[in-house]
Amino acid sequence: MFGYIRPLQGELKVRELERFKACYCGLCHALGRKYGFRARFILSYEFVFLSMLLWGADETLTIRRKRCIASPCFRKRYCVSNATMDLCAGYSVILAWWKTRDAVADEGFFRAIPYRLTSLFLSGAYKRAVRELPEVDAAVREQLAKLAGCESRGAESFDEAADKFAKILKAAAGGKAPAATRRVLHELLYHLGRWIYIIDACDDLKNDVKYGRYNPIALRFNLKQGELPDVNAEEIKMTLAHSNNLLSAAFELLPENAWSAIVSNIVYSGMPDAAERIIRNYKTEEKLNSEHDNPI
């Protein structure tokens, strides 16, 4: 699911990279412990990031070693889960469930079979997550229904469609944080959700056009072949940078926690790098060679 929100590893210290991997493994363990083995397959970088972001300033960080199904021979470092990580495990189950149901509705019969099987495997985990987080499930359900409305009428504004997904992530800013901190998290997560939606639409552009799926970028720029002209690519880069700047400003207002250095790397380096890599996929080899020959 997604996979865009990750650090730029070359800019991390070795200690920070090991911590990030431990958080990734920790969320995997939390999913398995709370929602069963099958739930581990929905592990995503986005909710690892959310776990680090929502981690309380006074919450301790404990890292241990343990064997698991992914590493049966060697013990791997993992972050011992706490209330924040358990919360993010529930968020990820709910969003994964609704994404599979949305895919079932959007795809043809045969292409939807894997999504039907995934939703079947996740049904028990989803029911448990809803019992613990009914308000989050309601927010996801409401915004996805509005997003489906955008799709059914072919809304050409990717801002309108992105707004619906942004409000899904915004709903994850609850919890026990002080009111002032929650307001900052609302702003940060809203623009994070907007950024994810737009970059995902850009990444899926060719396949969406090929299979006739809804893609607001294709509709906005009337892209019949799934190719993104440079002038349109620059407009998308600008709107992505705008959301990245706004969430960066919100991030600076948050109190530091055990993960602040890694979160900073993701916000200031990892996300811009992901956006650049995906946009560059639409440039021809000739253009890439030209850029390489004339770096200035």
C-alpha cells in the first residue's frame, strides 16, 4: 500500500537507519499481535512514519532482538510496541480494508479477485479494529464515499479528489495529545494525505489510462496516452512542493521525540526525492541524457 513515505537512506546515520528498521519491524509485530498473522502483509511505510510522528515526547523507546517469520535464523532488532504503535496498527488495518473494497468496486471481475481475497483475509482484523477505532472507520468511510462521487462524475480537479483522501489521514490526529499539538497534527497529516494522493495518481497514471480507471491528473490535463508533458509535470511538482512546505512548517511546531531526526529526514529529503523520481519516470531517455550532459 503506497510506499512513498520513507527516508532518504544515504542521508541517515547508521544508528538512525537501524532505528528506522526497528520501527518497521515493531509495527509488523504490533499488527501480528493485535490483528493476526495475515495483517502483517499490509505493513506500509506510511504507517511506520505515522507511528514515529505520533510518538509522545515522553514515551520511551525500547529496542530488542527477536526471530520472526521473515527472519527465522537470525534475531532482528525491533521496537517494542506501545499504545501509539498499536493505534497505528489499527489505522492501517482500517485503511487497507477500505482500499481493497474500493478496488473491488473499481476493477473488473477478474482483476478484482485478488482484492476480494485480501478483504476476506482481513475481515476479522477489520472488525477488531473498528471496535477500537469506530470514529476513524467512520471518517474513512465518509471520505471514500465522497471520493467515489468524484470518480463517478469524472471530477477533473485533482485538488478536489486529494482533499477527500487528505481528510482520511487528518482523522488520525486524535489520541491523547494536547489540543494545540492535535491542531498542528491535523495540518501536517492533511497535507501529507494530499501529497500521497497526488503522487500516487501520478505514479499510477499509465496503468490508470490503460485500464480506464479514474485518474484526476489524466482528466485535468486531458492525457489520453498516459504520458505527462513537461509543462504538466512542473505544475504537479509545484503543488507537491506546496504541500510538502506546509507539512514541513507544521512539523517544526511539534515537540521533539525519539524519532524526530528520522521524521525530519523523511519530510525534508525522502519525500522530495520520491516526488522527483516518480516525475522523472515520464521523461524520455533523450531528455535524461540531455540533463546529464548539461547539469547547470
